[in-house]
Amino acid sequence: MARIPSKPRAAKVLQALEALQSAEITVLKLSEPISTAPPQTNPDTRTSDVSAASLDTPSPASLEADLAHYKELFAKLRFSYVEQVTKEKFIRAIVGDPPLIVTAQENADLEAGNAEAKAALKALKTEVADMVAELEARGRGLAARYERAQRETAALREVPERMAAVEERVRQMKSDEEGGGGRGEPEMNMPLAKTAALVEARRREQRELGRALEQLGAQAPRKRKEVERLRAELAQLEAKRVHSTTAAREAKRRKEDAQGGVEDDLEAKGRWYRATETALNQVLDIQG
């Protein structure tokens, strides 16, 4: 049986969780310095197409939309910056005194440097993409852990009530045991191992009784036919008994009325019928 934590420990854990939840430690606060913009004095001026509602109630979908929007803005800004710097350098080169003359070797050296810079930039972009993917995976993991912690916290809040119910049940069982509720039945006070063995023995007895009932059920039709046959024989013997009793009474009556040898003959027949009746009564266990 799992050990139930004590009440003070459960209360301390609940207080610690409530303190953590009241601190409101969230990853979304990292976006406040970036997303918080200064108040606009001119209502007609619009710095971005991103809705301000997404900053108040951020969600994964709104953050994805904001990220795509900012990527597009930074791409346009980079293109405009490169274009502006290129125009400025070109104008300064042609209007300078003396004008800037670039040789083919300088162009080749510049292209080689640009190629190296592009390769380094590509490597940095790959590294940043890997870092972003890792951060996204960690973010999803943290979100799952946060949801699991929320569920466990809700379950932990129910622990004190369950503990109180269990303790009340234990007190009731102890009071019943002290009051003699289980003294009359020794099986109620056995340890767990003996109780399990007793339950297994009762189950074996139940299985044996089930098999015996199946066998008796299979024998029932044959026994029923045998009982019907015995009843038919008993009915025949009963009819013979009634016939013999009637004949004996008739013989007795004739004996009383008859004279001489006829009387002796009827008396002999009466004794024979009476002996037959007695034998049938003993065999059939029928009271006359």
C-alpha cells in the first residue's frame, strides 16, 4: 500500500505551488521590451500592421502571425538599407574629386571577400535556425510540463480532502474493531496473507461445487426417469394392495357367514391374504 503523505507536508507543497503560480513566471514576459511600443501622438500614424490585440492576449497562432509579419518587415528594411547604401556609395564615387576608380583586381578581391562573408553568414543562419528549432522544441516541452504541473496541482488540492475521508474511515474501522465488531468472526482479524489463502481456498471450493452441480445436472434426467418408473411400479403395487385388502375383507365376511369345510377354506384364504397384505406393507412401507 502506498504511503499517504502527512497533512503538514501536503500543505507545504500546496503553499509552494500557490507561491509559484502567484509569481506568474512565464516565457511571454520576455517579449514585453520588444512588443511594448511608445504611445503614438498622431492617431493617423501606423508603425505596423500587427494587431495590438495579439499583444494583450498572445496565443501560438497570433505569435506565428507576428513572427511572419516581422520577418517580412525586416526583409524589406534590409533591401531598402542595402539599396540606399549602394546608391550613396555610387554617388560619392562619381562626384568625388578625384573620382574613385575601381580596378578589376579590387573587384575580384571584393567578390572573394563577399563570398567568404556570405559563407560565414550562411553558417550563422544555419546555426540560428538550429537554435530556433531547439528553442521551439524546448518551448513545447515546457508547455507540456506546465500543463502536466497544472493537472497535478489540481489533483494535489484534492489530496487533503481525500486524506481526511481516509482518516475518518480508519477511525471508524478502529472504533468498530474496539467495540467488538470483529471479535465474533476470527476471519475478519486475519493478516493479509492468511486472508488471501482463505479466499483462494473458498474459490477452489466454489469451483468444486460448480463441477459437482454440473455432474448432478447431467444425472438429473436419468434420475427423473427412474423416479417415474418407481412411481409407476408403486401405483401397480398400491392397486394390488387395495385389491388384496378388498379380497381379504370379502373372505372374512364369507367366513363369518359360511359353515363347515367352506368355512375352513375361506379361513385359509383369509390367512393367506392377510399374510400377503403384511408382506406388501413391509415391502412398500405402507400403513394399512
